[in-house]
Amino acid sequence: MTDAVPMAQGKGLALSPGALAGLKVIDLTRVLGGPYCTMILSDHGAEVVKIEPPQGDEVRDWGPPFVEGSASYFIGVNRNKKSLALDLGKPEGREVLMRLLDGADVLIENYKPGAMEKWGMGYEEVLSKRFPKLVHCRVSGFGPDGPLGALPGYDAVIQAMVGLMSINGDPNSGPTRMGTPIVDLATGLYSAIAILMALQERTRSGQGQFLDMSLHDCGMALLHPQAANYFLNDKRPKATGNPHPNISPYSKYRTKTCEIFLAVGNDPTFRKVSKFLSLDSLPDDPRFRTNGDRLNNRDTLTEILEARLAAEDGHDLCDRLLKAGVPAGPVMHVDEAMNAPHTAHRQMVTELGSYRGLGTPIKMSRTPGGTRAAPPRFNEHGDDILARHGFTAEEVAELKSKGIVVAARRT
């Protein structure tokens, strides 16, 4: 699993064992936040053993589209992992898990807080004593305690509750769910960071620790600059649509061929874009001299800019603006972005056989990560995983006969 794929045909492939080669991760997570975290680790060489419940990770059913019975939602966040289907509801299944944890560096799970303790595998009482170097990361909706402790949380619900929906959309649309599951993805990212921090600290202390990661906290941590604005002015942040709440011009504008986004973050850049567009008088206009002036007169500035841009080819204009040092880009659809030349150059679409996915954004000079294997079929590696952890063929056969190891998904 930690080997590179030296002669395979494809794009965005792992060309080294990876920065995390030798790291062993037992992954009990389902849906998105946890699996996204462990895919980040596996992209960079960690051996991730994905333990699925007898029914399988439910996002295998979150389609169409489907490939070989698994939905795109599963395929998008589970490459480079090995799958074992195990019934942890039975004591024998939990005994198998404890054997798999021997020598593991990381355990990540997203069960309801208290579930591991109920099963006799709580971190403080059991795991930390039996596996003192283990880093145990739990992902939950709201954490284990407090007014909402141990209650269930899903991405959109958290977006609503932490204020993210209230700042998305515009005054006409009202609060709007972000189209990408930003809370789940952010929780996966924060969890990966937390795990790597704990592993770094372990090199000094020799001890593992417990990581309490919640969708609530990770979603709330994304409220910048809205929370910072609120803490300073005590005013409720509002949804502004495309325009930035603190900067102007920083929004979407119409051209002859497409919409573009201009991101003018300071006065020198405003002078530069004004000169580029032959609007040389704008920087000296008292309505637009400073960013504060431009915010106060944003609607007027937008009218001036869109009148000037109406005859421009947006794609060509953005190329010229970027080369002139002005941040700008065409507003593209997903299919256009996937097929853009720079996307290919940065290997942000990865391919291996029939598998295609988003490539890793983490580019490392000596230990580059990437795709090593397609997302696993249900229990695809069960026999191999158990054999490598010392289970005999007879033990494996008995586990299968008792329904502890599950070969086909239960409905």
C-alpha cells in the first residue's frame, strides 16, 4: 500500500512511498469528513485500513452516478485505502479490531460519542493503556458534552447552526447552503492537521493522545472575516452575494463573453487595474480613493466597471489582467475547470485505469504523494488484511461463518 506505482499508466500518481510511509491508520469513519481526512493521509503514503460496517459505508449508495455498485460520493474520497467489512456490534468483531490496533499509529472514528466506551474500547480507560502511542481521533457533530453534546450533526445542519448559511447567498435569496459540503471537508482537513500535530508531539513525548474534533467547531472556525467583523463592530454580518464584505472592487462582473471575478485587494492594485482599463481618473476620484471610499460607493463603481467591460472577451481579458499582475479569472463551470490547461499541468485530475478523481493539492519535492490505488470494493482486502495481522486461514473462515467478517453488504 505504501509502494509507489512506478510503471502504471495514469496521471497524478504517487511517485514515491510518500511522506507518511510506514504510518498505519485504522479508519472506522463513514460518509465524508473522516474519509476525506484519511484519503489525505493515504495520498501521502499512510496505510489506511478502512473498516466498514456490514451494511457498508452508506455513501456507496449516494448516487447516481455509480461505478461497479459504488456511488461517486464514495469514490471521490476513498482512494488508496484497503477495505475490511467487520461487524463491531459483536464482541468477536471488537476483538478483531483490537488485534488490528496492535502496531497502529492512528485510530479515527465518527461514532456517536460514548459508543466506543459502551463497547469497552474507550480511549481513557482502555485504548490509552493498551496502546499508549496511539493517536485516537474522534469526529462528531457537536462533541461529547455541552448543551448539544453527543447529538447528531450533518454538514448542512451545521452550516445552518454556526452561521455559514446566513452569510451565503444575497439579500434576495436569504440564507443559502453552500453548494460544496464545506463543513465536512473542513473537518477532514482540520482532523488531518490535528493527527499530524499529535504525531509530531509523540516524537518528543512518546505518547499518543485523544483528538476531539467536531463539525460544529470546524464549521464555526470558517467564519472569517464575518466573525472578526462582528467582534469589532457588534453588527450582525449579512449575506452580500459575490461582493466581499470588506473589500471593493472584489466581485463578479459581466463581460461580452462571460462573467469574470476581479479581486482588487489594495489601493496600488486598484490604480493598476484602472490604468489597465484606461479608467485613469478613478483612483483620484474622491468616491474611490481608498478601499473604504470604494466600499461606500460600491454600486456606482460596479456600474462604471461593467460599462467598461461590456465589450471585452472575458477569457482573454483575464489572461491579460493576470499577466499584468491583477488577480482576475473567468467564472467557469466545473467541467470547464476540470479540462483547463493549468488543471492538467498541476495534475489536479488524477487517473489510474478507469478511476478518475481530484488530485492531491499537496505538492512535495522529495516525497510526492498521489494516487496509488482505486477506491476499494466492499471488503476487497479483508482476507489480506487479516492474514497480515496474524489471523490464520481457519480463523478467517470461522469469522466469516459467524458473520463477523462480511463478504457481501447486508441490506
